[in-house]
Amino acid sequence: MPSSWTWTSPRSRIEADTQRLTNGHGRGGRSLRPFAVLPDSGVNELTTSGVRRTGPPQAVQKIRDNYFLVQVAITESPSADWRRMFYEAQHDAPMEFTPRAVEISGTLLRFKSDPAGVEPKLTSIDRWIEKATQKEAGMGGRSEGQRQKKEEAEREARELAEWNARWAKL
């Protein structure tokens, strides 16, 4: 049994979870595949599609008459590289709405709009998401640290989805 200090260290917990989830094969053994819960199906499936929008836009705050703060959910919290590529996608953006007008916060994208502007802005956002995801995929392999961080986030998402599924019937 490791000392309590070792067990409370986040790095050692990650290594212990990796050891448990890979049936003792550790880092050099089988790799864990990415996991995501697809929103509409309610079914757990393996996916490697990267960042994408998971649902319709939602008005979360009325800023002034007929002008709202709107948010859309995305599949995962994007990496720093993905965010940079998303914000650099503005060369084809209309001057009144650029990627810099979109706030990325965890797994949410937020922007301000009147009701008539939501659909065209969402079309632009979808296009920017696709470009950033393609560019990130084209960058090749991630560093070992980034890969481990992503795997840990995926394990956490899987655990949260399992608990939410259990609690859905309460």
C-alpha cells in the first residue's frame, strides 16, 4: 500500500487508475481508446471525431431588449492549439462577427446575438469548429503529456456519464 502522501498526489492516482483500467499493462501496454457519450442516442460509443457541437443553441441571458447571450455545447474542452486555430479562422469571417466574438469556456461556446442573427452565426461557428478540428488532426501526434491528459479527461467524462445514467432515474 502506498503512503497516504503518494496516494493523494494526483499523478499517482492517474498512474493507479491507468494500471487498473489497462489490466496491469500500464503505459507500455494496451492504450485506452477515446470514449464519448453521443448526446441524442443515449448510447455509449467510442469516437475519435474531435470537437463538435452537441446540441442546439440556448439563450442563457437577456442582455437588453431583443439581444441575448447564447451558448452551445461542444463534445470536449478544446486544447490550447485547437482554441488558437479556432480564433485564427477569421480570415473569411464577416466583420460584424468574428471568432474573437465567441467565448470558449470548458465545453461551452458563448456569443451575443439578436434572434435573427443566431442561425447565421451558428453556421459560421460550425464552419470554424470544423476547420480547427481538421487542422488539429493534421498536426499529427500529440506529446505524451497531452495524450495522457486527454485520456484522463476521457476517463473522467466516462465516469461522470456512468453516474449521471445511474442518477437519471432518481
